[in-house]
Amino acid sequence: MSSLFTQFAATAASEHGSEEKADILTSLGIDWTLLAMQLIAFLILVWILGKFVYPVFLRIIDERQEKLDEAGKAAEQAQEKAEAAEEKIADSLKQARKEAADIVATAKAEATQMVEKAEAQAKTRSERIVAEAHEDIQKDVLAARKTLEKDTISLVKKAAGLAVAGIADEQLDTALIKQSVEGAKK
């Protein structure tokens, strides 16, 4: 390859002038008319590509870029919605826990109130039973006293009747005995 360059340089150095330059281009295999036609064909090709092909490619690339941007925005929105949903779920759980604690506290308070109410009712009932028992005992005591008083009066009558036999009548005896019994009660 270096021999080709040296030959090329030797040929170029030996020739001088415009003919020499034309000879150099022809020795390199360059034809001006062919070069001009190829340059015109290349420019036409670039113009056709720029007019018809490149806009289609650019439109396709822009559409893909828009789709990618939309997908990115959709992913961001989905991420935001997921975060919002997580926050909402966390808030719902907090609220549910709070409500459960309130329900438990209310149930405990109600249970305490029910126990206190039951205790109060039991105490009232027991007091009422005791009061009724006292009343019954008082009634029994009064009945027993009356019976005892009657029995005592009748015994005293009999005893007084035997002792006084004929001195007083029955009404007087009963009045005297009652007075005696009343005096004994005091």
C-alpha cells in the first residue's frame, strides 16, 4: 500500500500546471462530469428523503415519544393513587381501631353501670326484705302482746273473780285489769 502512495506522490511531483492537475484527477479515476451527476443525484436523494421519508420517521418517533410520556404520566398517577390508597387504608385502620377502643370502653362502662345497678337493686331488695321482715316481726310481736294481754286479762279475771267472788261485776273487772296492764307496760 505504501508503494501505491509513493507512486502517486511521484506522479504528482513530476507533473506541473493545469494539465498536470487534470491528469492527476484522471490518474485517480475521477471524472468531473460523473462527479457532478453523482452530486446532483445525491442532492435529489437528500431532498426526496427530507421531503417524504424523514417527516414520516420524525412523526413516528414523536408519536412513540408521546406514548412514552403518557405511559410515564400514567405510571406516576398510578403511584400517586397507590400512595393515596395506602394513606386512606391507614386512616381507615386508625379510625377502626379508635372505634373499637371506644366500643370496648363503652361496653366496660355499661357493664360497670349494669353491675352497680344490679348491686343497688339487690341492696334495695334486701333492705325491703329486711324492712318487711321487721314489719312482720313487729306485727307478730303486737299480735303476741295482744294475745298475751288477752290471756293475762282473762287469767287475772279468773284470779280476781276467784278472789273477790261476787264483789264487782265483769265490766269493772275488765277496766281494772286493763289499767293494771297499762301501768305494767310503762
